[in-house]
Amino acid sequence: MTDHVVGPVEDFPPGTHRLVQLGRIEVGIFNVAGVFHALPNICPHQFGPLCAGTVNGTTACSAETNWTFAWVRQGEIVTCPWHGIEFDIATGQSLSSPRLRVRTYPVRVVDGQVTVTI
Amino acid sequence: MSTPSTIERTDRATLADMVVVDADVHVNDTPGALAPYCEEPWRLSLEALDGASYPYLQVPGFAPNMRLDPPIPGQHANRSVSTAAEMRAELSELQIDVGILFPDHMLLFAAIPNPEYATALAQAYNRWLLEEWLTREPGLYGVVLACPQNPDFAAREIERYANEERVVGVYLPTAGVNPLWGDRRYDPIMAAAEAANLPVCLHSVTLVSPAFPCQLDQFENHFARQVLSHAFAMMANLTSIVHTGVPARFPELRIVFTEAGIAWVPYMMWRMDKYYNEYRRLVPFLEKRPSDYITERMWFATQPIEEPDDLKDLVVTIDLLGGPERILFASDWPHHDFDHPRAIMKLPMPAAAKRRIMGENALELFGIPAPAGKL
Ligand code: FES
């Protein structure tokens, strides 16, 4: 386990995400409303560049929404740009299959620097 | 039946070690591109349609996550490839040596109601394919479009292109075809393909139409239509082809099924064999069981490959339908549900079986020489 300083916190404003290269691993750093997350840039489906996908929300439709479509979790979901599989940025778990999940790396801010442990 | 390929061990085969032939990639046959190859008066219409915008209500539903510059070779927001040079570069980036070209728009070909227009379009498409795609880059091969609306013309087209080195098969437009392939009116097409030693390749697409089995109008979203469209089209057309005895009446004809995955095949083999037992007297031209024709002269392209939780189940499925010899790798490049070659390479099967699926079967079937530096 090594700490990698990836840049000052100002370079990762809320609602954005960026790819960084840490040794041989590409990592997506996500700032979701002030909370940092890091995921490997490789989709467990067919190994597409997961973190190059769009970050936004998703749809819900249940008894809670009175069985009408609602837009929920804005900013918390990344969609793989290859085949559209959605992942929860905070947990790395896909929304569609218990088998499809990516690991998450711990991220924290140390002295104003975003630091990832891999 | 081939040797079972279900083994625990995965050989360390890499794409670089084998010929990769992609049995299904798509060229962007826009109206403007085809216009110069089309006879009047139909050319006028194609020219007028050039640059027509994509009707946004045809986007398959709610798509807020779409990236307009997706990180795929070529970055095609519209998931289409417009030139042979682009296609060559993108297939190479995907480590694919040889691509078999199918159309984009002409996937809907069989649903064109006017037989004269259909004939003119088929002629234009075939001219354009040969001129702009098959003579320009290494490793691009094509299938000549057979116009089901005009079988005699289609048979002459097959004869016309039969000796073109880069024409390796006959494309049977399958979405909305009415009656289904197998109907006796299409016998001239089957006869011409057989005589030219060109395999016929069925390719469908998601289409809502009153033609069986495309009545998908009652489904409210694209999930359901996509699930059923290609698979039902292949099941219906396979049954039709068998029920009129096409494989018996055209004993050298080879038949390829594309873009429906493979797991539907064992089910259809068992089901047809069961009713062949009961109803053989209705189809006495079949000299053997339907499954025997399938395991001898039919091939199935992988994409969109099924993705069971345990990939060994897919290897078992391949053995159930006759073994790796029956399977052709296909990516469906550049469409939205394309399969990367890795989707097949990661299956737990021996390297020899992967080599067959990834390329050797297709080289033999289509009569394509192995690309230089491979094999
Ligand atoms: S590779 Fe990510 S969805 Fe297929």
C-alpha cells in the first residue's frame, strides 16, 4: 500500500472527475459533492475505460415514486462509455449485477493534497 | 460432435498469436454515399436525403449518459464508420485482422415495400461496397446484398459478384423479411449462392413491423425489443429454412446466423429434433435430423455473446451446439453492443478452440487467405 499525491484539492472541484496515472494503474478520481472516491479505470465487463464515462444520476421507479420515473442520485453514478453499465462511484458496485463491481481505493485530503492509497 | 472443450485450464493464448476474423462489422451506407451508385429516378431521392438528421425519437429511450465522443476507436458518437481507411484502422486497434462487412441502414432492407426501389438500392449498395470498401484496404471482405423483394435479380447479382475476390458471402436481410427465408420464392437466391460456393449470412436488426416475428409494438421500451428482436428473427428463419428443406434441397449450401448470440441454438436443435420425431412425414425431404444439418452446415456468430455468471456454462453451450467449429467470432463493430475480442478470449477453453473461433473457422468458411504474418 502506497500513498500517491495526485494534486491540490482545488484541481478536483466538486462534481468533476479526472483520470490519473499511478505507476501502471490508471485511476479515476471523483469528487462527489466534496467527498473523494477513486476507482480503477477498467470496467469488469469487457475492460472498457470505465472512468472515462459520464457522471450523473440514474432513474428510479418504485412505490416510493408512485411508480413514475424519477431522476435520482445525481452525481453519484458513473456510466461505462462502452456498453452503458452504471456503477455506484462510492462503492464500485454496478447497479445491474452483483457480479459486476470494481474495487475502490481509499482517498483523502492531506495538507490540501488529494492522496490515493493503492 | 467435436472434442469437448470444457476444461478447467485456460491456455495462455493471446490475440497476437492468432488470426482474428470478425464475422460482423458495419459500414455506414448513408443515402448520400449510395446516391452516385444508384440508378435514376431513385438517385434523386437519395441525394435529397443526404445529411437528413437522425429522428431523435428513434434513439432507444432515455439516454442522459451518452457521450458524444466515446473512448472507442474512432470516437463515433453515432456508432458508424464511414470509410474503408477508418474501418481498417479501428479493426487493427481492436487487434482484428479481417472484417466481414455488413451495412448499417440496409439492415432494414427487407422492410422496403417497393420492389423497384429495393432493387435499385440493392444494386447501388453492392456497387458501392465493392468500389469504396472492398478494393481499398487489406483485410476487408464483404457479403453481397440479396434483395428478397426481387429474387431473380438477387440471383443475378450473386452471379455478377461471385468471382470478386473480396466478396465472400451473401447477405440475407432478415429483419422484416416476409415471407421468411426458406420460402420457395427465394430458391433462386439459395441456388445462386450454392452454385457460387458463397455462404448465406442472415442478419437481423431491431425493427417493429407487422412481419412475423417483428411485431414488437406492444413493448414500451427498447430493453424488451432488443432482447427479443434478433433472437426471434433467427429462430423463426432457421425454422423456416428447415421446414421447407433448404439444407436438403441445396446440399452444399452453407448458412451463417449473425448478431443473435449462440445460446438459442441448442434449444432449437432439441426442439426441432423432438418434433421431427413426431412429424417426420410432414418434412420427408429432410433426410436427417434438423440438428444434423445444423452441426454440419450452419455457423453462428458470437456477438452479442451471452454473459452467464459462470463462463464455463458458455463453453458447455458451445459444445452443445456442435463445438467450437460452429462458432465465428464477431464484434458488431462499431455498434452500441459491440463485443471486444476479449469477451471470447477470456472464456475458459483451450487455445486451439479459441483459434478456431477467433479466426480459423471464418477463414475456411469464407475462403479467405490467412493474412500475412499470421498462422
Ligand atoms: S466494458 Fe464497460 S460496460 Fe462493457
